[in-house]
Amino acid sequence: MIYDMRTYDLNPGALQAYMDAVREVALPLREEHGIKLAGWYYTDIGKLNRVVHIWAYRDYTHFDRARQAVRRDPRWTDEYLPRIKGLVVRQRDQIMLAADFFESRIPTLSENP
């Protein structure tokens, strides 16, 4: 599997609105497209107003297809993006690989979609 690790710095006070948008729109939408949430965190101590989320994909083909499907979904463009507009100051994305001892401890992604 590969992991898309996203680090977002948010405007002060924007955390709850961002989490609500993810919970209500982005998470169900991504799951419908076969994307597994592998981690979702926000800072308590350290650089505040930071969110890190990690999405699991079977491989680069799954990553590409699922990402395109999400971007074409009207819920993404009409519901999610307007809700988070102005909340995010900075975004950093990285594709990560897992250590062999980690992947053996998490459920695998199904072959659908």
C-alpha cells in the first residue's frame, strides 16, 4: 500500500469547521471511492492549528483513479471545497511507504472500487 500524508496549517479558530467538513463530506466521499483513512490527527502541543491526515491506497493506480473520481464528484466541488475555503493557510502532501511491520497490523483495502 501507499499512503498520502497531508499536513494542513489552518487559520486560528478554524479547526472545528475543518473537522466538521471532513466528517460530513470528505470522509464519506473518499470512503465511497475506496480510500481508507489510515490516520487523522491535530496538534495539542507544538505548532498549533495543524492537522495531519493519512489516506491509504492499494497502489499508485488506485491513488490516481480514486483521486480523479473524488475531484469529479459534485459533493467535492459543490459542498466540501466551499466549506474549507479560507480555512487552510498551507498544505503539504507526501506519498509515504509503510514499514513491513506496520502493514501487517492494519486491515488491507478491498479490491473494490
